Amino acid sequence: MSTRRGMNVPFWLIAGWLAIVGSSPVFGGGERGGNQLPKKPPKLTVDPKAKPLTIAFISYANPQHVAKDSAAISKYLEPYVGVPVKGFVTTDYGSSVETMRSGQTDLAFVDPLAFLMAHEQIGAKPLVLEVYSTGKPTYYSCIWVQKDSGIKKPADLKGKSIAFADQVDMSGHLMPRDIFVRLGLLPADKLEGAFFKQVYFAGGDEQAIRAVTNGFVDAAGISQFAYLLLRPQERDGVTVIAKSIDSPAHLIMARKGLSEKICKRIQQAFMALDPSNPHDQELLGKLYGVQGYVEAKMSDFAEVAKIAGRYGFIRKPEAFAVKEKP
Amino acid sequence: MMRSYLVFHRLATGLAKCRASSFGVRTWVLAAVLTSTAPAFAHIIPPEKLHPVAESYRRAGFLLNLNPVLWEQVAPDVSAIANYWMALDSKAAGDLLANANRIIAEATRGPDQQAAVEPMPRAEAAERIFVLLTEAVSQIGQRQLRAAERNLEQREDALALMREARGIFGAFDDVLRATDRDAFRRLGWSWLEMSSALGSRGLLGKGVAPVEHERFVAAAREIATYMQANFGVGFLPVKGRKLAPWPARSKTFDASARPPIKLPPGHNINKQLPRPRQILNMATRGVDEGETTLIALGDMAFDSSFIFGEPAQSLGISCNSCHNKSITNPNFIIPGLSSRPGGMDVSNSFFAPHANNGHFDALDTPDLRGIRFTAPYGRNGRFESLTEFVRNVIVNEFNGPEPDPVLLDGLIAYMFEFDFLPNQHLNRDGALNGQAPQAALRGEEIFLRPFEQMGGMSCATCHVPSANFLDHKRHDLGTVPGAEDRSRDGALDTPTLLGIKHTPPYFHDGSQPTLRAVTEWFNDNYKLRLSEQELSDLTAYVDTVGDGVDAFEDTQFTLEAEMEEFSFFMSAYEFLVERNKPELMAMTFQTIAFEIRAHKWDLQDWTHMPVLERMAELMDQAYGAVRAGDRGRVGELVSEYRQTYEKYKDVLN
């Protein structure tokens, strides 16, 4: 394992740390496209009378704040698409997809599950994936337990309790659940009474990981980043015993029929955002604090599509296993 | 579900830096650009997330246990709980407010000798208010649970109401977790049952799970029953113990258990960022820090909560908490003990009940720069000796054990190194030089001008420019309210003006927010009849005298400097071995382990986290070994710690 300054960390240091390392946002996965950012597309004159491009932003807690941020993003995008850009805020992915279905939305910020369903139902296209502070356009889920619980591996959870975040949540349910299915510990079609003594849906990542720290459940199946929701002094109390496959990051998707030319320009405009440039950094701060964007491909979603298909969220997961042109 | 922590992690890890360094002072340059949001550095502990009702209840509970009770701080929390309740049950909320206000009025009225009416005793009033609030919170929580039950047909409404109820129940969490673990776990399951029973609205028609009414109601009723039984109408505090929501009627209540020591919501003991620039005289002179053993020991003690007793120790409070790198920490505030940020009543009933003076006299935290020149010590100059002052802080203000003489010597040696900031506008004699702003130069004339209204004295009579702007005397300017009419209890030590630009607010109690307010206070109280221009000039003078070169470090990244400082702490180890001071060795190891853990999340590249973990672990082991009397093992562990630090110090930043 190489470090930023090329120093090797000896095994004795790593040994007791593997669990957290496995869950740390700074590990795992490969970067795409190296460090070379594409150039921003040439600017166009904005035609104020043209039909606006509409973007659905998502807010989890503070829609007013997101609305304010979205205005800056819309303004940034306008000269690259040559038409006015209007953003609006929704509080759930379902609404974003429904507005796209009804033709009111051209672009939407969504999670992989919402995209998979939107693609299957209304032909939405993936444009760009978010890049996190890990430097990667991916994330994964973990099985978290109390560090001193004695639970070392998923099989140790037989007859014990687990909390997931929400039933319809890729990182907070389907991906971590799939860890047990892949290990043959849990049938794909049955969650309750099959392997675990008790399964809860806690209502969110924080509630789930706090259910672990409070000793209400033996494990939580949630995002790799969940421990950041704990206060610093609480984080040492939890550890990871397993992690899921990588999922592509949250993304911006476009409605079916949006012109290829516009899609290309939008991709370029987002992918060219440079975190080392102060202005771009400010914009990225308004874009949910991501580090940048990379191009999204359908094949990125092939593996998570299988998971979504396994639990009935999409009918044809094989549709995502396409070979794209380089 | 991912967004909420992305911003945090980006700020915690996504910033690069380069550096130029000299001893003791790190000059950092942020190569990456910060967003407009202040970075959430991990040693800055965020406030606990609490529902407003739980927050008010917990804070009020803390305040009501103090002596004296600051009723003016209790009243807003009573109002906050009543206001929340008002929307649900206006009559009950109105009764709460009326009853609480009546009790507060009875507790705060002066004795009426003619009517032979005494104020309600503090403890009685505090208990009665606490009972009212506990019953109210319990009823509010139960009401929201019932509302959730009634709204199960509208899942989203029921979910919101359940979350409200859970947040309100948070008022009791800490005490339940400690004193009724069975119930805490059982009720924890109930909350999870309710959340799970609400099913899912699905996404685009998939994954819909219906609400399980019976499951939800059964769990909600269990919680409501517990709340009613233990905290509902008729709640009684446990006699002889502090006011807290003891679930004394629960069969599984463990009366011997103690809840964790916590500060009330609204407190802030985080140090300021950027850090003040600390100037240690010996370091500026280029002295090898490894040879200043006593200073190293003092530096460790200054940063260590282990020199104090409980509760300061459990709360991680050290000298450095209030005097961050020797400079006033303007963030420090504890409701009930502080009147404003940057100060505290140090003779209080919370930190050292034995030394409580029984009245609220919060002080503004003084800047310790140049402290070897500023005797006497204490705002009222009650200690001629810094050693006596520091001992009193440890033993009587923070309930610590009698300090080892070597430790005390170390603290004094360290504090005597604190230098004033250099000031490019001052000559050695304290006069402004020609580089000073014109307004300040005009203000200097006013500062030196004798005023009849001040008995022929000038500002400079007390703030003597050639003597670091102080006269080592105590004067009564009338800023301290007397205990009675014509009391002679208001004399205060003359403070230096050096560095004060960076340590607002002003006066012993922090009652003046700005230097301009200070000059206006003197103008008004001594009827100096200064013009607007003169006031501005005088303020400019004080501002210039009170300034200094590079008052703050120009980085927000502090881990590398902290790690270097811990290495400095460790340089006292051989001296402690030689003097046979196992207690001080143990304290050093404990302090380093604690500090590494407090700062480790600041690490910019978390791949090196195992190194920090290992170093903290080595200190834990060294602590264990010294306690076991295994000196050989202690030496090995110290050696390994030092080697590890030397090997990895370039990446621990």
C-alpha cells in the first residue's frame, strides 16, 4: 500500500486497522481518466427566448440552501448550453424521475438505484458520475459492528440483529444485504427469519450506526461513510467486518431525447470543473461538496443493476451490461 | 443518503498544503482553496444534535443543579419548552409557563422584611422547576407518539411525528443509558420497531412496504408507558442526588449507576482556529528544546486535563482550554458558568464545589502573554506569586490533587516563557515610533494627558508605557458591583494593554465588547469630555499598542505542530526517571495518548491513521507499565514511540 509520500506502512500497523481502512473513504477502487481534466466547452451566446434546460436538484435537509446553490450551478451551465438553465429542488428521487417522465425535467441529480429504474422506465441516460474525496467515482457499503463485540465476519451474525437504513436504499440496504447473499448466508428473496434473528430499518444511516453504538443491534449494513456521522470520539467504537462491491457514485442523468450535442456539452462542463481552481472549487462546494465529475457509462451500472434486479427494482439488469465504444 | 457526510469528509481530507517552518511556529499555505464554509476540523467537536425540547431540558437541568442558579438563563429554556408545547396543548403550556415563572419570581425576589416574606430557597425552587419541566417533556413526547399513531394512514406524517417524539425522548437518553440499561435497550428496540413498521413508500412503484399498524402501536405504547411511569405527572427527583430524570420507578433502575459527566448544550470548549501564535522566549532564542526539560514538563501539564480533578478531567479541560497556546480562547463558554464567550466564573459549584463562593462572578479569561511581567495575578491581584495562583487554579478552581512541586515548577517555567507579541510600532520605552498611524500618535498625546477628572492622573499613570503598560497595582474604577452600599470590594489589577487588540471583550467581566466601548466608558464615567475625534484617536492608540506582529498562525492545520509538541513533552522523560517521578511519567503518557486521539481525525491523509493509532497505543501501554512498576518496559515503549515519530513525522500532518 503506497502512501502519498511513497512511504510504506508496515504490516504491524496495518493489521489492527484493516477494518477501518477497508471502510475509509481514502481507500479502494481505481480512478478514471488520471488527473487530466477535459477543457470546458467553448462558450455560446445564451438565447434568453430559448426553451430553458431544467435540472432537478435533490435536497435531504435544507431545500432553501440547495435552491440557492442550484442557482449558481444553473448560471455556470448556461453559456455552455446556450439556453437559460432553471433549477428546482425536490426532496426525493421519485419526484425527480416523475418530473422527467412528464417532460418537465431535462437533467436530474440521482443515486444509482433511481437511475437504474429511470433508465428502465423512461430511458434516462447517465451523463456524469460524482467523484468523492477518495478520488473515485464509486462508493461501497459496509457491515459495521461494535469494535469489542467479538463479531469478526458476516457469518458471526447468524441469529443476531441488524439494522439497515431504509428499505429502498442502495447503499443503506440492497448493497449490504447483498454481502450476505453473495456469501450464501442469506437467500436473495428472504430477509426476515432466514439468517438474522431480527432485521430493522432504522430510517437512515445515522440512526442505523447509532443503533450499533447504543447496543440496540449487533450490526448495521450501511454506507462506507456512515462513521463520519458519529462524533469523532465515537468513531473508534465501531469497525467494519465486510464490504460490498463498489457502486458507481451518484450521478447526473439526462432525459431520453435530450440532444447528444447538449449532453456532450453538459458532460464537458461538469467534467472540466477543477477543484484546484478557486471558482470551480466554490461551485463543487455547491454541488454537494464533491471533488469533481467523470463521464458515466452504462456499463458502470452493470453490477449494481444485478443487485437491483435481484430485489425486484428493475426487470432487465442485463440491459446495463453493454459494451460501449471506447 | 450519502450527501450529509460528503461535505464533512471533503473538508477533513481533501485539502493539500505546503509548508515553511521554524521552531514553534508553523507557516502553512493552503494550496487548495477552501470554500466559503469554515472547515470542520475533526478536533473541533461539533455540538451534540438534539431536538430543541431535549436541548432546553438538558441545559435547564444543568443550570438548576448549580449554586447559584442563573434564573435569567433558565427562563429562556422554560419558555422554549412551553412554546413548543403551545402548538400542541396551549392550556398545558400556559400552565407550565405560569407556574415556572411564579417559582422563579419567588426565588428571585428580595426579602420583604415588613411582610416577613423570604425568597423561595434556591434548592426548592430548582427542584420544583425541574419537576415541571420533566413532566412537560414527558407529556410532549407522549403526545407526539399518540399523534404518530393517529396518523398512520399518512405514512410521511407519522414518520415526521415519530421523529419528533424520538428527538424529545433524547432529553432522557444519557441518564437512561447509564442507569436503566435494560430499559434503554428495550426502548431502543421499540424505536427501531416503529421505524421498521412504517414500511416504505417505495420508489417509482417498486419496493413499497405497507405500514404495520399493530407493530407500530405496540412499540409506541411501550415507550409512552415508560415515559408516563417514570417521568410523567407525579415525577419525583431522587432525594440526595442531583436533579436528573432518574427512572426510579423502573424495576431495572440501577441506583448506583452514574450518568456520564457532560456539559450542557450550548457549551463550546473548542479552541479557536486559526491558532494564536505562541512565542516562547527560549524558542525564539534558538534554544534546543530537548534541553529545556522543565519547560517541556510544564507544557505537558498546561495541556493536560490530568492535573485537574473531576469533572474537568473527564471533560478533557486543561489550562489550554481557556488559555489556548497561552492566549484567551474566545470560544470558551459554558451556560450557567459563563456570562459570555471567553470567560467563566471560576469559583463555581460545578468544577469544585468545595471552593464555590456562592455567587456568580464570571471573569473574562486573561491573555497570559508576557505573564512573567504582569504580577500580581488574578483579576483582583489577589496572588503576588504565580506559583500560588497556579496551585489555586489546580486545587481550588478545578478540584485537582495537590500538584507535585516539580510539576508546579514546570508549569511556572513554561508560563514564564510566554512572550508578548512584538509590536512594530512601539519603542523599547513603550512610546510609539514614527511608523505608527497618525491617529494613534494623536491618541498617544491624550493617553499621556493628565485629567483633573481623574485626580490629575492620565491613562498612562496606571498603564505605564515603559513598564509594559501596567503599574502592578489594584484600583477601584467602579466596574465591580459592590456587595453592599459603599463596599470597598471592587479593586482590580491593572491589566497590560499589550496584545489586547486580539482579546476582546474587555474589562474583568468582559462587559465591554470593543476598545472603542472602553474609551467611551472612561469618557462617560470620568466625564473627560473628549471629542468624537479624540475618542477615535485614543481608540486608535490603544488599538496600535494592543496589536502585534502575526498574532495568529496562518494555517488551520495543526496536527504536525501538535505531534511535534507531544515529542517535546516526551523530552522530559529521562528527567522524570532520574527524579523518580512515576506519577508524572504516567500523566505524560496519559496526556499524549489523549491528545493524539483528540487530534487524529485532523490527519489529512488517513492512510497514516494506523501510525497515530499505534503511537496512542504505545502511550497506553507505557501508562500501564509505569503503573505496574515495570520501568524496563516503560523505557522500551518510550523508545518505540520516539522511533515511530521520527520515522513518520513527515506524513503526520
